[in-house]
Amino acid sequence: MNAPEHLISVVIPTRNRLAFLKEAVASVSTQDYPNRETLVVDDASEDGTWEWLSSLRDPQVRVFRVPQHAERSAARNLGLSKAQGEL
């Protein structure tokens, strides 16, 4: 019997890069590793990013928002603090 696979967390910090974000989320979603979660942290985008993220209905994608622009490192650290994966 195989041991259960580790949960992998993918953290994507973003700010005002909606087109690239859509590509990044799609890329992670099409991976064949089944035991994964994607955490996207919006750093107070002003380009419709939060509206798009709020419309996602994928249970493997969790979204968070930093209400005031705080730079990538703060968004990444928020995502890491919410991650449940071992890797």
C-alpha cells in the first residue's frame, strides 16, 4: 500500500497583474498532482483582481486580500501563514 501523498501548498502573491494571475492559477489547476492547495493573496489590486478571485469556485483555491498595499513579501507571508501543506 502506498503512503498518502503530501499536501503541497502553492502561494501566489499578486498585485495588478490579472492576466498573469489567471495564467498562474490555470497552470497550477492543470497539474496532475491531486493533493494540492493554491493560496492567492491579492495585495490591494485595483484592476479587477479581487473581483475575479472572489468569483472562483474551485475548492482547491483559497483567496485572501491585503486591504492596503503592503508589497509582495507581506502578501507572500500572509499566504504562507494560511498554508496547510507540508511542502
